[in-house]
Amino acid sequence: MRRDGRRDQNQLAYSQSPEPEQATRRYTSKYPTQQPPQRAQHAPTQQPQPYRDERRPPPPPPGRGRTAPPRAPQPERPRRRRKRHPFRWFLVLLLVLIVGMVAAVVHLDNSLTRIDALSAYEGRGGDTPGTNWLLVGSDSRAGLSEEQEQELATGGEVGSERTDTIILVHIPSSGQATLVSLPRDSYVSVPGHGRDKLNASFSLGGPTLLVQTVEGATGLRIDHYAQIGFGGFASVVDTLGGIDVCLDAPISDPLAGIDLPAGCQTLDGPQSLGFVRSRATALADIDRMNNQRKFMSALLKKATGAGTLANPFTLWPLATDTVGSVKVDEGDHLWHLAALGWAMRGDTINTTVPIGGFEDTDSGNVLLWDRDRASRFFDALANDQPIPEDLRTG
């Protein structure tokens, strides 16, 4: 054994070391004729070796990069199905619908034509209970071509704009809405112009003077104002597919462009316009006002019906035609018009201001109100109460 711990290659084991010289000599001298016996040869000392299973591959040498032994194959698990969330999609669609509706309302509201109709003036009365609308149907031909004027039988341009229809709508805090026809030939005081026909106030001072005249004659404060012309009126009716009316007697009026038989029938836009303008009946203006209220109720009933509200292909054109043809006060909005239509969709009280008679004046033949009955009539509305039955006409 060397000092450095290594075994000398020539070093023999103890059993392999030669005999001492003396022993060899003694053996030789004693048996001179025999060869010395041969000693048994022993195998070199073996180092123990670890057991290895030849059927398995040897493990990788230690060191970096040693990989884990391969795992046994696992049984395939069934794939989990993704959960569906129908309620979540419903909320998303509902949100999109709400946002779309809000955007549509804002767009339509911005499309309204606004005018200064409810201006403050000295001596204006205070607010009265309920909500009061003044609805005006003007004979404006603005935006109509010559062909359209002939189709609608408007009679061409007639100078300053006039009113063919004036309706006061009172919506109480509870109960039925009341529609009051104000005859356009009513002889009333027009501020700054003395006594004249009611529709003359519109020709002289536009919507502002008309509102002031109505407030002075009725004692009611007007909260909202809406005005529609010939073209817009006919367009709204055609968008709804016509309006159903029932006539007790036939109406033939070449000036209004209509020849309607008695009975129930559907009127298109031009026919509807002629129907609400015609005075070719036995009671002239009285029949005309009754027809206007009757037609207004039928129009609003169809416009607010389920078939119209549930059909976007009808509702959207109706809304766009309405906002494109209606003029409202500067403080009015689309939701005010919607509230008006909703209040008038069902049964309403339809009447005319109590009439006292007719008279010839410098302004022509005018209609006189029954002062006593008209005073009680409008006092009931001013107190947000139903009009007494004995004061209702028409």
C-alpha cells in the first residue's frame, strides 16, 4: 500500500507472496528428486458491484438537468362542460335595449321644433290645478309642393297663417281628461287689438298672442303648447295606416276634397284632413268641432294601441313624422307629448264651450259664448273638477 492510498499494481496478496528462501532450501535438500508442489492459484479479490435490473433502463447520472421519471399514464377524465348563463345574456340584451331607447328618445327630443309660445306677460294669472294643453291645427302650407297642396285640397297660400282647430285639453290630477273645442270664430278680447275672432289673435301675434287670448278668456293657465300643420297631420295618419271613423251622414265637400259616405270607414291622410276641416254639414262649425274631437280620440287610440307600440316598423316612423311636423313651446319635451297621448288614449270627456248665439260685427259673423254658463264651465276646470253634466255640449 502506497502512502497516497493507491495499491501498487505489482503488489501481491499475502497468499501470493513467495516463500522465504530458507523454506525453499529445506524443501529442496530433503527431497532432491521431487519437484516442489504447486500452490493453488487464487482469483484476485473482487469489488462488490450493485445489483442492476437489466429489464429497466439505468437511472440518469446525477447532476443538473436531471428529469423526473416518466409518470404512469393516467385514465382520461371526462371533459367538464362549460356552464351557460342565459340570465347574464338576458341582462346584456336588456341593457342594450335600454341604452338604445334612451338614445332614441334624446334624438327625437332634439328633433322637435320649439317656438316661444308661453311667454310671460304682465298680469298673467297664477298656476291652476291639473295640466292644461293648448292644441292648435294650423293651415300652414310650409314645406308642401304644389302637387301636395292639390292632393290635400288646401286651397293654396292664403296669406298669414291661421288656425283651423283650437282644442283645450285639461288633464286632472285624477280622472278622465277633458277636451274642450274653442270655436275659432269665438268673439273674445284680443290683448292690444280689442274684440275680435279667436283665430285672429293667431294671425295678429302668432302662438304667443293666441295663448294670452285663451288664458284671458278662460281663466286657465296654459302649461303646454303643441301645433301641427296640414302636411304633418296627413303624414301621421298615413303612417298609422289610416284612421277608422263612423259617420252618421255623408259629407261631400269639394273645397275640402272629400266625398265620404255614411257609415264606418277608414280614412287616409288627405281624407282625414278634409274631414276635420269641412263645414259642409247642417251645423257647420259645431259639426266640425265634434268631428275634430271624434277624430282626435280615434287617432290617439290607434297611436297608443298595442299593435302600434309593439311594432318598431310603425312606431319609429310615427315618432319621426310626429316630431318633424309638431311645434312645441321651448319648455316642452317629447315625454310631455307622450304623457298627453297616454292621458287621451282612453275614454275622455268631449265637449264645447257653452254657446250663446251668433252676431254680425265689424269682424264678420262671430260666435258668442254664454257668459254665465261659460264662467261656471271654466271655473270647474280651474278647480280641477269635472264639468257639470248640464254644461256639457256636443
